[in-house]
Amino acid sequence: MAHRCWPDPEARFKRFGKDSGGNFFLEAFQAAPQVRLRSTEDRCRSQLADLTVLNERLAGRQTTWQIRTRLEYLKTRRRNWESIYEYVTKADASATLAMIEEANRKVEAALSEESRERTSVVALKTQLVELQQEVNAAHQRLHLTQARVDFNMQRINELKEEATQLERMRSMLSTAESTLDMEPGLRNFWYPTAFSSKVDANMLVPFDLFGEPWVLFRNETGVVSCVKDECAHRACPLSLGKVVDGKVQCPYHGWEYTGAGECVTMPSTVQCLGIRVSSLPCTEQDGFVWVWPGSQPPTELPALAQPPKGFTMHAEIEVEVPVEHGLLLENLLDLAHAPFTHTSTFAKGWPIPDFVKFKAARLLGGNWDPYPIDMSFEPPCCVVSLIGLSQPGKIKRGLRAGECENHLHQLHVCLPSKKGHTRLLYRMSMDFMDWTRSVPGIQRFWRYIAGQVLGEDLVLVAGQQDRMERGSDTWANPVSYDKLAVRYRRWRNSVDGDSNEQQAAVAALTRMSAGELFSMSEDVADLEEGLACDSNGCSV
Ligand code: FES
Ligand SMILES: [Fe+2]
């Protein structure tokens, strides 16, 4: 083949696209014969097919072409493998039986009166020995057929099992339903709403949760409270006011409210009694301010997954994101998108792996393969990940996070702030490069990096949200690397209700001990038993 030169880069790009860079060897490679590697299963099936063709031809019932056509039809569907099996073994068995019958018939004919009269004793003896050999060969063939029947039966059972699992997996995945609505049941959880370090004395920290405006502030003793960010007088946002003597003062007419929401000061008028704004149960733990927005009594505060010993916190970032929190969580729980989406940031230059798998060690957590990343979803809205780095900034594929020298620990909190909006709290810790914490402007730098990465995702997730608003289904065709995100969605579907029983079942699930969770196989059947939720709740 004549090699063509493409000295002009633009012409080369037009000809070969962005990947080849105009390497003129490409055409030669494309023209080379392709070698197809067959798996063991392929070989088994092909052998089975060849056997069928042989049997049919021996029986002389159909032409090779007709047999092949029928086989191709049968091979199109897995469940038809049983028919193929029966087809092959029956044909084989009947061919063998025909051989035995034929041999017996010959023996009988040889031993008949008429034959004995016509044939000499020596010739008859020779004939009988030959016939005996024929019968023996037929019997041997029968044994072979029996062995083949057993082998094929085993293989068919394996295929059937595989097909059943695939069907169950498919039906299970198709039960995940995306929604932009915030299910009432989601309210009955503790939510980390702000970093404690960002709620200073005399500071008002507003945020939205489930479409309602709230504001955090500390009293004189440092106790943090959460009240509705809306004055009881004329609905002015209280967060525009200030903290006075441990109370929040409205900037409009100066009404003041305690942390419990009670209005205790009304300047320039007679104090009205019993005026108040709503407040939420509020507490601090693990460096977060937590609130309980539910209608049911608060449960025990959950322990948020902390970085292992030896880690130092490097950044705490809060950002309002214009996408629904579930979509953002699903994005964070998916690593397969990284080499396609994050091509300008952390996944720059990452090759596309042959496969990406999430290996579930428990119901909502496990590790990614081939990436050295452990990840879990922590209900109701957190993603914890531990990333192993072979050297600062470099990821090495094929390892587990624990096998790496350096680690990055990330916590993403995706608060359902209002419809189509998320309040994202991001905390990053590392077990190396401690010295960077004292570098001037480092916080700005981390914020910039986080913004870049988030920006790459947001344009896509916002696009998904747009399609959902137009009625599209974001879970129409999930695949195996969507496992963790699908499990999140199933968990979320399971809290779509406000009944006590349902909440108890979901709470029981989220409280499962590590032992119980680890004993759960990632096998689909076990998963379904582990999290089978319907309108009556979840069976755990
Ligand atoms: S609106 Fe708040 S005091 Fe009047
Ligand atoms: Fe991403």
C-alpha cells in the first residue's frame, strides 16, 4: 500500500480525527486481517453447534444450510440454549440408538436359519466377530453420548443461572426511578448543614433546606441555633439582620428572636405575646452544624465517616449548585465518567479502561476497580471517598487505596436545598503534604481546583436535569458500573413515604452493623433480599 504523507496538521486532523494524529501506518494496520479471540464459553457453544450439524447430516434430515439457519435462530436468545441442548442430545441419542438397532438387526440376520444354511461356519464366525465389534463401538458411543449429555447439562444449567441473574439484575435496575421531587420521607434525617468553623459568633449563616429558608447563629455561650429565615412581622429575611445579645434581630423593625424562635423584643410597640418563628433541632458534631427538618422526633445523631488517623484537614468549601441533589450524588457515586468528563483536571490523560467496576463490600459502599478508590454513600446525602495516590497528584490503576503511599480523603455533603438546587459542602483531608496548609492563598487554590472539577460535571448534570424536566428517564439503561448510583436511587425510592414503619425499616437498614453489611453478598439475589422495598416499606 502506498503510504501517504500528511505534512499539513489541519489536513491530517480532517483525515484522521483527533486520535490518530495522522500516523500513516494506521491504514496499513486497518487493512491487516483481524484476529478474533474466542472465549471458553464461545468454544463450548460452537462445539455444541458443530455437533448438531454433524448429527443432522448423519441423520440426513436437513441440509447443512438449513441446520445452520435454525441454529442461528436459536442462538439469538439465551433461553433457547435449552432447546439447542435437547435438539443436540436427542439427535445424538437417536443416531446412536439407530446404530445399535442396525447392528442388532445384522446380528439377527446373520444368525437366522436361512443365513446359517448359506454361510460356512468360518465365515459366519468372522461375520459375528465383526458385528460384535460394531455393537461394542455403538455401546462405546452411547457412553460418550452420556458423558457429553452430563457435561452439556451442567453447562446449560450454568447458562440458565447466568441468564436468570441477568434478568433479575435488569428488572432490579429498572426499578430505580429518578425524580426531581423531594420525597417527604427524606426529611426525617439529620442533615449536616454548615461547617462549624464557618459559623462564627455574631454571624448569620442562611441556607435553604427542602425549599424552606433557615438561618444559623450562635448565642452568647456559643450554642448554635437554627430558626426560619423569615421574620414573623413582614417576612423580611432575618439573615439580613444581626446577632444582638445572642438573639437574631430583624433588620426591618428590630424584632428579636431567641434560638428557639420566640420573639422577645418588639421595639416601638406593645410586646405581643406568643409570636414566634419556626426553629429546628440543631446540634454540632464532627465539625458540622446538624439540623433535623423532619416531622418525626429526631433519632440519634449519626457518626459521619472520618478520615483515618494521620490525616489532616486541608479544605472546607461550601458552594450552591443549580442541580438537584440526587443527580449530583449520582454523579459523585459514578467514577466511570472521569476519563471522559474530567479531561482538563484530575483525569487528564487517563486511558479509557477496558472495564470499570464497583465492587460492593457492603450495601452502599465498596471499592472501584481498576481505580484505587474506596467509596460509600452515607445516608441521607453524603459521599465519602478515600483515594490512593502513588505519588502526590498521581493515581495508579490496578491497586486498592490501602496499597498506595499517599491518600486523599473526601467528604461531599449534598443538601437538598430547594427544587433543582443543592448546597454542597466539601471537606478534603490528606495524609501527606502537611506543609501546604501554611502556604499563603492555599484555600483560594483548593477552591479554584474544586470549582474546575465541579464545573466539568455541572454542565452535564444540568443537562440531565433539563432532560428530566422534559420527562426523560435518567435510568433507562443502567450498566454494571452504575451499581452504586443505582443503589443510592433505590435507597432513596425506599424513603419515599412518611409512615413510621417505613422510616423504621430504612433506619434499621442505615444502622446495620459492619458485620451485617459485609455478610451481604453483592449477588443480585442477596441484594434483592437485602433491600426489597415496596409500597409497604423495606424488608431488611
Ligand atoms: S419585618 Fe421584621 S421586624 Fe418588621
Ligand atoms: Fe465528576
